[in-house]
Amino acid sequence: MKHLVTEKAAPILLLAVFLTGCMASQPPASTPTVSAYEAETGSQQEFDISTCSMATTGSNPYFILEPGFQLVLQGGSEELIITVLDEIVEVDGITTRVVEERETRNGELIEISRNFFAICEQTKDIFYFGEDVDIYKEGKVSSHSGAWRSGEGEAKFGLIMPGAPSAGMKYYQEVAPGVAMDRAEIISLDETFSTPAGEFENSLKVKEGTALNPLELEYKTYAPGIGLVQDQNLLLTEHGFVEDN
């Protein structure tokens, strides 16, 4: 999953951080528990899939999990290509679909992540079971920062996109304490958003952050029948099915 970027904090927030003293910038003595994260925001972090028939192929209004489907987003010198691969991987006892995210800057590869998703056939909720991550520097893999899999250590699957979203919903997308704790809040479902690929009505706007650093925030927009059309400064330029994936 594309890593979050830190926004510029408002002056009043910076003042508050300053007044707490230098200790505020130090890492906690121990990693907060998942329940502590949940209590902090009211975000749902446990999901019951016991009544679900989990599938590797399908879709809901804002997320397409069909092999060969691809989104291309660009902004400035950056490009993000998201491709649903014809590949499955078992994670935490669930067969998941692999979705690749390939990110470049100035034509240079900076990250490839292989994300593991599955859809509940009854509710159309799409769950996120982890990711393998390769971070690149000067053409070589330099780290695997942010990688996690549900069922390993304390990590548990999260929700990437609800099948019946509504404004105000808050939920964790990644539940891997100390590694990846991305969370989302749906802001609205009636956005009209323009991109190089067209103008999209009735779009879903979501605010994303991470419990690992509350100052990291970003906004994304999802269009019905397509999926992600805006990720911060990245805008959709192409979408559709490709033959090789």
C-alpha cells in the first residue's frame, strides 16, 4: 500500500506539540495495544467474517477486484500503477487476491507492494490481509518497511473498502501494531471530482491516517465503478483491463 505522507501541521498544533516538551518527539516505551488505538479514534478494528464466503474475485461500488483491472495515477514526477494480478496467495487461512502497486518518481522505481485482498460475497466488504513490500533505492531493494501479514505476530486483517459505505464510518485498514496501523474515515459519498481521465460524480472521499503517527494524513477519492481516482496530488489518467498482469 502506498505509504502515507506527512502534511504540514497547523500552527496551533505545532504549538501544542512544543509545549509538551521534547519527550513528545520520543518513541513510546512500548508499542500501544490495538485496543488503545481503537479507543483513541473510535475506529472499528475487529471484523467478523465467520458468516462470509470469502472470494478472490468480485467488486463493490468503489473497489474492483477483477484480474487484469488496472488504474494509472500521475502527479508531477510521480506515477502509481495499481494492477489486480492473476495471482492468489493464502494468508491467515484465507485465499486472497494479489494487487500490485508500482510507484515511480522521475521514472525511477521507488516501491513495489503486493497487497492481499479478499471480498465477502454476502456484504461485498473487501478485506486487507497484508502486503509484501520492496522499497527501492538506486535500482536496488533497500528495505521491506511496512510489510505485514494477518496472522503473523499480533497482525490482523483490516477493511479496505466497505460494501455499503456511509459518511462517518471509521475503520482500520491495517492492523499490525508497530508496523502498519492505517485507518480511514469516510467524509462523503457525493463528491464531483475531475481528473485527466474524466469527471466523476457521486464519488467517495476518504481521510486516511495512521495511529503510528497522528500527524500523517491524506485524502483519497473513489469513483463508482472505477475505484481510486485521486490520491493526494496523484490523479487518474487511465483505467481499464490489461491483457498481461
